[in-house]
Amino acid sequence: MKSDNIAVLLIAAITCFSLPAAHALCLFGSTEGEISDYKNSYWQPTEPLSEKASKQIVANCTQQAAVAQQRLTDTYLQLCTTGQITGANRLFAEKLRHNPLYANLLTANPGAAKAPADNIEAQMRWSVTNDDSMEGFKEDCAAFVKRTPQDRANTLLGLKINGFQQDTFAQCMTQNHMQQVVPKKKFSACKSLGW
């Protein structure tokens, strides 16, 4: 019995060492390919710009995205505490409604009697709960209002606030003739048996 184990071990060792290094330990073969490496992505101009101008665009877009993030938080906070959106928050919400990135998130069910297309408060409430339930909206708002300002930025309330700043930054960069370059990296993974 011992000699059988040694023979199997010897065959396995010979097989492993005769295969290329990347596949050496993959008993059922391997898969190779390329994946996007978002960690190492960067922005570059789509038209000739100086390095200084490119850096200025990045700084402006970063600031614009941070201001928009804060305005979105303030808009939801006002809606949650007063039930209305007024002043600069109302202008922001109206502008948001016409932004192609977010317009579909604010559009309530067309048959919903409580959320007509011209009522921005109703549309913002709908974006929180995806329905016309005031009960669900009140519960979500109660949790939102209790959070610290830092935690409010990470909540999933409404327009998925946690991704809003990054999306706004990317949109600003694109509008300023910058494009994101996402390099590819190679990968190799062992196949396995699944049942």
C-alpha cells in the first residue's frame, strides 16, 4: 500500500513539474484572461491640455463633486425634517431631475397618484423607498436624520448617496474633455469541479 502512495505522489510530482509554472498546481486546468484594473485607473485629456490645466480640472471637479454631495445630503435632510424642499435645495433637486445620470432614479411609477412628474418632493420621496409608502419614507428618514454628517454620506438613502460624489466627479471630468483610462491586467485561475 505504501508503494502505491509513493507511485501516485511520484506521478503527481512529475506531472506538476512537466507543466508550465502558471498551470503547475491546477489539477483541472486553468483559465487565463484580462480584467480591468480600476485601482490603477487614471484620467487623461481627450484634447491637448497642459499638465497644469489637467490638474486644475481635477481640482475643480473634486470640489464640484464634494459640494454636490453636501447639497444632496442637505436636500434629503430638509425633505426628511420638513417634508418640503425649498430655496437652493429645490433648485438643486430640479437640476438633478434633468441630469441624465439621475433622472431615472427620480421618476416615480407613472400611474402613481401621489407622485406627479412636476412634484419634486414626491419624486425625491419615491427615490428613497421606490414606492408611494409614506411609512417606509418616514422610517428611512428617521434613520437618516439620526446619523452623524459623516455617516449620512455613506447611507443608501435615495440616490445611493455613497456613489453620488464619484459619479458627479466622473461626469464633470467627462464634460471637461477628460477620459478615464482603465488598464488591463492579466489573470490566471485554476478551474475547479462544481456540482
